[in-house]
Amino acid sequence: MKCKLVSLLVGVIAFAGYAFGGEKPWIEVKSPHFRVLTDSSAGDGKLGAREFEDFRALMTQRYPNFRLDSGAPLVIFAAKDEETAQALLPNLWKIKGKKYAGYYSPSWEKQFAMVRMDTWGRGAQPAVFYDYAQMLLALNYRWLPIWLSVGFDEFHSYALFEEGKAYLGNPSPRLKLLRSMHLAPIPVEVLLDVNARSSYIHDYEDRRRFRAEAWLLFHYLVLGPDMEGGVKLQQFFEIIESEANQKTAFQQVFGNFKSVDAALQRYLERTGFPRRTGRREIPLWKMVQRIHNARRDN
């Protein structure tokens, strides 16, 4: 599938500005760090580039020591609708019941992302930002426990940008799943033990619950009471990077497992948890950021 995407990319770049089969031509939009090819409008191309720039700027602010460039340029296909997206990645639509809003293909030589502009704001960004955040983790850490990697990706993938502000802590659909199950969160000690052989990775329902729990735990460790806005979590990152035992490190930084389990249950039940009201996001925390040069192009 990646080979087909590479071939398509070569064709689009070679014939940018020309139409395929008499349809609307693809246009190119460049920002300081990204290249967008779209068969939609120039405005949509700028929107896609700007939000990727905003996401990158957000990661720069939150993790100033992060390496952000892999050496593999990221090209973004901003498809105007499902028909274009299916033409770009036909193999994805062979999976029964799947209709992709976004797709990310990492590589050490070239990276590609596809986002559907007709679903922008309703699924395209989280799908791609999740994998983009995952790529950044791989650039900066030799190893991370699965719960931490998944929680990091889930938490950051729902970032929103508007009027010069970045909103983190926005409610993931995982929150609705957790509350609908009416189950206590998976014990933290169990979460820490999840590995590639676990049913939480291979069983569909277990995997959904695990991803929801990882999001909740990461959210709590950043925005929960006495978590200092993620300072403690950064300490934990640094300790396990030195190859310390993660369970020992976790209890050293956050307290014993039983107390964290109880706090996490209270956090899930709190009435002031981030929620979505219509189109407006009501996060627990806001980060004001300066917008990169791409914002001035709008």
C-alpha cells in the first residue's frame, strides 16, 4: 500500500497544477515545515498546513528539548472528499466498514499523510495527529511503555487551535466509552504491565478499553490535582529513560498504586471534566501560543 502511495505522490508532484481525468487540478501550499497538495481550495490547503504548523509549535512549547525533524519530509494530501481519499488509498477502503478521515504513513525516507477536508474538525486531525505524535516519541525515546506511548498520542491528538490559542485536554470520545461501561478503571499496575502480547493489544474490545484508560491516565497525570501541569510526568519520563524500573519510578513520582487508582476513579467521575458543548470546546487547561509564520499567510 505504501508503494502505491509513493507512486501517487510522484505523479501528483510531477503534474501538480494539472487535472487527473479532466477533474480539478491539484494545487500546492507550502509552510515553513510542511508541504500540502490538495484538490480542494487554496484556503483548505492553507488550513491544513497551518494546523500542522500549530501542532508542531505546540509540541515545541510543551517539549522544548524534543527533536522534531526526522530528516524525512512530510507531505500532506488534503483530499477534498471521500471520493478523492479513496482514489489515493484504495486499499484502505477494502477493509469492511472502514471509512478513513485521515491516514499517516511514517518512513525514515519520506512521510505521507492524507486528511479529508470534508471531515476536518470531525476526525481528520485526531487520526493523523495521533500518528504524528507517535513519530515524535520514536525520535526522542529509545523505549517507552505502551500505556505511556498510547496515552501521549491520544492526549495530544485532540488538540484544537483557534484565534491564536492551543487547547489541550479536550474530551476524547474515549471519555464517553469509559463512562458508558460503568466499570472502575483498569488498575494502574495492570496498565503498566501491558505489552505486545497482551489481550489489551490484540482483542478488539480490550484494546478499545485500554486506549481509553491510557488516555484517562495520561490526562490525569498532566491535568489532575497536584500534578503540576505535567511536571511530575516529565520527571517520570526522565527516570525511565535512564532504564529504571517503571513501576518503582511510577510510585516514586506519583505515589502508591492504590492511591492513584482511587484518585483516577474520582477524576473520571468529576463533574468538571472537559466536555463538548455544541461546537465549543471547554478544556480544563489552555495554552496560549504564538502562531508560526504560516498563520500570517492566511
